[in-house]
Amino acid sequence: MAFSSLRDFIDRLERAGRLKRVSAPVSPELEMTEIQTRLLAEGGPAVLFENVVYGDGRKAEMPVLVNLFGTVERVAWGMDREPEQLREVGETLAFLRQPEPPGSLKEAWEQLPLLKTVMAMKPKTVGTGPCQEVVLTGQDIDLARLPVQTCWPGEPAPLITWPLVVTQGPNPGGDKTDDFNLGIYRMQVIGKNRVIMRWLAQRGGALDFREWQQAHPGEPFPVAVALGADPATILGAVTPVPDTLSEYAFAGLLRGEKTMVTPCLGNDLQVPASAEFVLEGHLMPGDEADEGPFG
């Protein structure tokens, strides 16, 4: 069963007894992370905290989902597979990363369906999506409304730990429907509308940023962050896909259906249409800050 949204996946997990809802008050400041750590160590279920309450008594406006991919089974289900089929996913990825010329006409014929499927999995653009049902701009933006976890004692700020960061290099003349990069880069909240984003120099987002700086010196670099995308897109973002294949296309290959994306409202990036939240902004050249310390 392919999952077009995170909510579809949550429903599947709950029906299968792999997700539990918690109505008791739980704080995103240390307590939630401690529970999640124990669940992960024990191979426990995914958990949806429905009553998120801060230490000062404030109640969050939304629930928090943790331990989503805490078992091999749930990772496989997120890819629309069973655990015993994960080897096939690895073999497909290895083929895409280092394709070898077919040794015979028979091998070429056997490879043709996979290649045709890959070519057919470019994302599909839709006019809008659930991620744009509520739009906040200007002074209405406040990241404190998101129940972001503070994970360890001594850390100075909450950390967004599963952000799907969408970027795009200049790529003049490229295929604008399929040249977006998705990556998971840790983000530390430092203000109501500011975060620190940490990416290593060799990551796709960092490469896009460097190319942008060369093509557009001194100009803000557009960035979008999707929170709560469908499971195939989340897993596609952490998979080392080859540079010739976008994470959106790989997610479509896992899902067996094209990834639905929608244009951002403030830039030319495209984001998962079914995402729960999308943050739109810019990375300013030279605007840096110290990250951490971490607990």
C-alpha cells in the first residue's frame, strides 16, 4: 500500500498496533526525548503525543510524532515493502548509482522495465496542497508555535531534527521539474523566524549554495523546509541517491507513484504537497552563528 501522506502512514501503523497515542501531558523539553530514547532501544512503537505541555504550563497547538522509523519493519513499510524486500531496494539503489552495461540482449531486456520506471517517476506538480491550507507571513511567523524538542540537558535551544531541506542550484537550462535537492540538515532555533542550519560541505544543499553564490553573488539563497512529509519522501531524503536522480524521483520509485509537489509561495522551489508544515526562507551569504553547545 502506497502512502501519499504522513497521515495515511499513521493510520496504517495504528491499525497494525505499531503506533500508540498518549493523552497524558508530556513536555518537549527533555521528557519527550527520554521516552523516545527508551522506545527506540526496546524496539517500541511509534508514539503520537497528543497533549504536549511545556514546563511553564503552555500547551502546544499540535501533537508530536516520535519513533516513526524505530524498527526495520516500519522503515520497510514506509518504502511500501516488507522487511525481507529491503535487499531488493538496496540492489536497485546500487544499480542506479553504478549501472553496468548489460552483458547480453537478455540482460538489457531485463533492465528495461526498471529504467522506464525510473524515467517515469519525475515529480508531478500540482497547483496547491494541504501544506498551504493555512499560511502565516510577516509578524505572524513564530517558530515557538512548533513543539520542537530540546533533546539534552545543557543545550541552548530546541533542535528541529527531521527537517526535509529543499534547495536548488542555478542549473541554467536544466529540468526545473526534477533538479531539486532534498537533505536532512539539523536546525537549531535561535529566534521566532531564524534558525541555524548545519550542512557538511559535500552535501547537496551546500553544493547548491556554493553554485548559487557563484552565479548570484551576495543574493539571498532560497530554502524551503518540509516537516511531516509522506514516508517515502522522508526516507528518500536520507538515501544516498545518485546525482543524476532526484530524491523526489527516488521517493516515487519507492512508492510506485509520482511524488506530488507544489510551488512555494515565496520562491521557485517545490515542496511535498502533503507535508504538514513548510517553512520558506532564505540563507543570507555571510550570515553565520555559533551552533550548540550540545548536551
